[in-house]
Amino acid sequence: MRQLIVFKGIDFEAEFEYQPFEPAERGPEAQYPGCHEYVEEVTSLTHKGSDFLELIYEDNEEEIDSLILRAMRDY
């Protein structure tokens, strides 16, 4: 998937794998506990054609993942 985000005042296009929310099974034979939505893996963070993933993602993973999820909800 791709999503535009603003990180530290700079527009980036994030390319990533996404796991949507899945509800838990219910009932006496329920076996699946469900899962929350999350960004599985960010594969690129581009700005003006240059990829900055290796420079900024590792130290800012949680914030960038949060920005991606928030931008997806606002879209």
C-alpha cells in the first residue's frame, strides 16, 4: 500500500504492508483471538524521488507507523 504522510514537516510517500483489524472469534468453539491493525513493514519512504527509509525509519519506526495509520483513517 501507499500513503502520503508528513514527518517532521516533510511530505513523504510511504510504501508499506498493512494488517487490518480482525475481530476475535466468539462462542464456545472460538479459537482465533483476533488482532489489532498495524503496519507490518515499511518498504520505502520517498521524498522528491529519493528514498530515505534507511536514514530515518529505524530510529522513528513507532512514530512513522502511527502517522501512516492516522493518515489512512483520515483519508
